[in-house]
Amino acid sequence: MKSRICTILCLLTMLGFSLVFMQETWHPFKLKPLGGVTYETQRPELTLKSFASGQYQSGIEQYSRENFGFREWAIRLYNQTNYSLFNQPTNRFVVQGKDGSTFFEESYVISYTGETYLGEEKIQDNTRQLKLIQDMLRTKGITLLPVFVLGKASYYPEIIPEEYIAKRNTTNNYQEYLKAFGQQTVEMIDFNKYFCDRKGTEAHPIYCNLSAHWTVYAASQAMDSLVHYMEDKTQQVQAHFQITGYDTTYLMNQDDDLYRMMNLMLPMKHNTIEQPQFSFTDGYKPKVLAISDSYWWTVYAWNVALPQNLFSDGGFWFYNKTIYPERTPIQNVEAIDYKQEIENQDFVLLVCTEATNHLWPYGFIERYLSGYDNVFRYKPSEQYDAADSLYVAYRNGEIANIIERIKTVPEWLESVEKQADEKGISVEQSLWDNAEYTYRMDIEPKGFVR
């Protein structure tokens, strides 16, 4: 009897290993892909050198660990077991609220508590430069508009776990940007405050408990406000949308993105989400570009498509890098005339969300100013327009500040004086040349390749 049991166990074990090998090699079973960000490990190349150094062995071990058969199923089983036994997500980027049913993406929580705070100086500098660009573009009939959208941690601060609240800073990026914008009179829209002030009064859910992103309904309310704001600016009757009904039978797009990141085997309960159905009216459609993180996908997704129906072009630059709608072969902002593209718009929206406000405005300032400067430097002063006049005052002020900085650093000043002697120019001219070069380097986008 014992030998028969051992034989059966051995056969089952061999069958299991065979199935794993077959799945790893030929993938006969189609498994649901894992949610969240995944990185594909390439199979290492076997060479005499890589084998002798042990690099191949460690590489093949890593590859096998990440590509074994039924890996997706095994990970989901592991995550489900941990969640069912200990009621905690395995994914470290997912935070379970105190109510046990609402989930946050950690980036929203640590931004709310101030862990990603940039500091007053950086925020004041960003604000000063945004104010400059806003004023420059206004002379060209273009509205540059910072737009703060809703953050889930700001909306549900009462259920953020205590371990995060215990480390809460006295301020955060959002609060400091609001303060700086007020001080420097930057025109902006704050949907975070708008929704938080109306919490509990909305007719339909603003968040799904399983999502990091706002619902289509919440985003549509913000879009309606934006259209009315633009209508007031353009003084033209614009295209609008109407909600013709709601469907409660499904979740869509980002409604359960945190649940998908958790990679569980079993479904989770969620609050009822009413998906609005839209119809559109005719009207003027301004050229609008949104530079944003993933929050803009809620309205831009093909099955919602509010910007595409309300605006002419309705462009979306994801993190100020990838261009949508797709262009062939151009798909990245590095391949375009950045200054010209910005100045072809009627409105440029710099969408700021809670999770990524320490990265905002995603290199926009550097890209626009460097592009502007590259044209401005070769322009005769008699051809300066209103935007140029604003820019030259700012530019000269920045260069003057750098000159004063050079004078406080003996080694730097000595180098400037040496250059003046070698070039046969005055020290004042050498100071200006060095300061101007430093200014140009300061406004170049990070990673810029000459």
C-alpha cells in the first residue's frame, strides 16, 4: 500500500514538473497577465566568458525565476493566501485604508503626508518661472493653466493608516504650491479643493474603493467646469457634453486598477460605480493640450474620449514625454519643435495630481524656456515682441544673479578672470559670458543631448 502511494506521489510530482516545463517552453495554457508594472528579463546568452565568470549561471537562474511555467498562477495564489490570512496586500505600493475596504496607491499617501515635499525654494522657483511663461503666452493669446485634480488621500484622510499619519510633515507640495500661486498671482484651477469641499454631497461616487484614480463621473464634472472656464475666456459658445444616463453593471478602465495591481485569485467587493453615458453638442472647439500623468487617461480613454469630442486636437502628452494621439513616426516630445507646438494651442493644461506633484510640471518649464531661448538669442532687439520683452527682463535678472554668485566663489571668479585674459576681453564681459552659459545650462531639460 505504501509503495503504491509513493508511486502515485512520484508520478504526480513528475507530471507537475512536466506541466511546468511545458508551460515555460511552449505556453499551451493562456494565463491572465499580471497587473502592475512588469519588467521582462531576457534569457542570457551562453558564451565561454559568461560561463567561466558565473554570469551566465546567475542570469539563467534569474530568468528561470521570472519565467517558470504557471508563474502568474503561483504569484496570484501566494498573494491571495497572504491577503486572506493576514488581510494585507502583498504589493507594497498598495495601502489598505483603516476601513478595510478602501485602498490607496502609496504615492498619493506619502505626497499627502509631505514625504515627497520639494522644499519652499524649489516650489517658489517653479512658480516664478510658470508665472513668467503664463504671462508670455498670454501676450500670444494662449492660456497656460495649472490644474490641480483630486487626490484620493486628500479625499479620504480619515482612513489613512496611522503609520503614515504619524510621519506627517507640517506641509506638502500641494499646500505650498497653492500658497506660492497666491503670492505670485498665478492663474490656476483647483479641483482638489472643489471636490473635497463637496465631499458627501455628490450624486455619484467620486472614487471606486479599488482604484487610485477618480471615476469617469468625477472627471466629467471637472471637464464640464473646464469647458465653461474656456468658454468664458474665448467668449464663444463651445461644444458641450450631456450625461444621458448611467450604467451600473460594470467597472471600466482604471476603476479597479489597485485590485489588478494586487494580483489576487478571487474577486473583491467594490462600491457601485455609475458609468455616465455621453452625448455631445456642436460648438466652437479650441485647441487644447493637456500635459499630465495617468489621471488624464480617465477622460482621454477611447471609450470616454471627452477631450477628443470637446476640443480641436485634444492632445495629451503623457508625463510630457509620449504624444497622444499617436503620430507616425514621431511619438516623443524630444522629436518636435516644442516651443512651436505649445504656441499653436489656445489652452495648455498642466495637470497636477497628488501622486506626482513632486515631479510636476514634468519638465515643461525647462523644455519651453530652453526652446524659447534658442530662438530669442538670435533675434535683434528691434524685433522683440511683448513676450520677448518679458523674457529679456527675466533672463537678464537671472544672469545678473549668477554673476553675483560667481563673485562669491573665488575659484570660479579666478577662472573667469583667466578666460578674460586669454580671450582679450574685459572681466565684465567674461562674467556675462560665463553667467549666460550657466543660465542656458540651468534651463536645459535633464538628459538633454547636444
